[in-house]
Amino acid sequence: MKKSLLLLITITLFSCSGVKKTQEAINSGDYNTAISKALEKLRENKQKKGNQPYVLLLEDAYAKMIERETQEIKFLQQEGNPANFEKIFQVYTHLKNVQQQIKPLLPLYIVEKNRQARFNFQNYSNEIIIVKNNLSQYLYDNAGNLLKNSRNKSDYRKAYEDLSYLDEINPDYKDVKQKIEEAHLKGTDFVKVSMYNDTKMIIPERLEDELLNFNTYGLDDIWTVYHSNPLNEIKYDYEMEVSFKSINISPEQVREKEVIKEKQIVDGWEYLKDKRGQIVKDSLGNEIKVDRYRTVRCNFYQFTQFKAVQVGGEVIFKDLTTKQNINSYPLSSEFVFEHLYADYDGDKRALEDSFIKLLDARAVPFPSNEQMVYDAGEDIKKRIKNIITRHKFN
């Protein structure tokens, strides 16, 4: 009984809290939040007695939202500024969407007032069509003017955004898709990529190909395109130079480490004897046997094959219009080849499992210098990608 009462009190308090928060949203003018909270509760169960307050709250929030948004539309229309078309379109679309969310719940009955909830629904279709056409023409003309008269890439990108939005709200409007492509082309920074090797070592050709294959970098900047094979028909804005200054490769080394291990192991059994040398028996008269231990010893020899390569350089960005360097970033990477194997002398039962596993390994050929440089390539590629991601042209 006490548990049921406690559960009822908890549910009641939670319900009151939800109603209070919804009312607070209305009082603060956040009608959209109030409508969302009320709709969420009524969708769960509009017949539930505990949800009755949400019917009144929804009615109140909707009426106040309609009044405010209608006044906003009138004000924007009176200004006569074509730039207001987008806001007017958004407000009308929002009003229509709210109506469509409420309609499936109707009728909503208010028990204490013995009436249905009242919502002043309007058909906004004509208004939406008119303002959408006005907005479409405004966006089209504005973007067209930027594409025709501007020489600024930021303006082309603004045109691209406007045209993309226009294509979203009014698909297949005039030649918008072609203008979107034009805006994207004009707003894009084209970067040609060059690689220089100022070291005394040969960089593997396959590594160079992979570093210059920008399709594998996973870049998602729609306004920057990198070309490692420049095209004659494109006027490049920037150049990215990847310059290798040093490649240092360590000698091939085999490091040896000796470890002496001792362990007590079970080596058969013997009878348990007392201080007098007599065999001890259990309560049933059976002679007691115990494990016999002895110490074993093993010399463990661990060999480590080691070879390392360090690659150093820098990435330089140049403005091809001003012929000036605009930024440079250090580029460094290291790759280590390390292989472990082992041998022993003595009783290997003294060794732990981790040591015994190494006994199965054998020495392997060291990688060539060319292979070492190539193996460092994956890390170099990650560092180049990080540099490209950090660098912003505009």
C-alpha cells in the first residue's frame, strides 16, 4: 500500500512538473516549446485525465503563437524589403507545419469547460506559393548579380548557398542547377600540389604516388580542390609544396639481453615425515604423500632486431596571385622496425609463458632502406592530411 501511494505521489509530482514547465514556456513567450511539450503528452494518450491540462495549454500557446507570427508577417510585409521574403516564407511554413501536427489529435475535449478545444486554422497554401515565388525570384536575381558582377570568391559562395536553398524550396526553377555549378566552380580554390626531394635518398615511386593521391585523404572541403597533375584549362589560386629535407636511417642493430630465471617445480613425490624421520599417516592410517620440489635454472637470451627511419621536411602554401608564401608547416615522421626472438640455455621450465612464446620466433631479414621509407608513408600521409585540415585559405 505504501509503495503504491509513493508511486502515485511520484507520478503526480512528475506530471505537475511537466505542466509547470509548459506553462513557464508560454509565460516566457516560447510558444513553440510549449506546443511541442503539449503535443508530446497528448500523442501518448489524449484521453488520459492527467493530460487534460495540456489541452488548455496547447490551445493557449497556439493562439498566442498565431497572433505573434501574424503580426511579424505584417511588419515584414510593410517594410517592403525583398530580403524579408525568406523570413516570411519560413513563418508561413512553420504555421502550416504546426497545424498539421495538431490536426491528427482532433477533436480534443476540455472536460472542465464542457467543450472542444478551439484552434483558428487557416489555409496558408496561397500565401506560401506567392511568397515562395517572390523569394525564388529574389534569390535567383541576387545570385545572378553576384555571379555576373563580383570578382570575390566569398560572393560566389554566397550565391551558391542561395541557389542551393532555392533549389531545395523550389526544385527545377529556371536554370538554377546550371548556376549552382557555375557558382561552385567560381567559388572554389584550386591548389596545385608539388613534391620536392631535397635529400640524398630516393623516395619510392609508389610512396610518391600515394602521397599525391588526394582522393584517399578523405577531405570534405567543398571549396578546395587539390591537383597533383595540374590541368592547363584551370587557373590555379595556390600551390602546395611538400618538400622532404632529410631522411635518416639508423644502422641495422641486434640488441641482446640476458635474463636468468629460477623456479621451483614439482619433481615427483615423497612420503611426509615427522621430525623423527617417521612417515606420517592420516586419520585412516594411510601414508601421506607430498610433492617433491626442486629448483630449476635457465639462461634466457632475448634478441631485438631494430632499425628506424626519420623523415623531415615541410609543407609550404603559396599564393600564386601575389607570388608570396602564405604559410608553412613542419613535416616529420618516424617509423621503427622492431622484431623480437629468443634462445635459451638450461631448463626452460623455469621460464614464464611470455618468454616461452618468444622461443618460437626466429630472426627475420631487415627491411631495405626503400621499404623503411615507404613504411613511414602512412604516418606522413596522416600528418599531411592534418596540415591540410588545419590550413584555411580564406
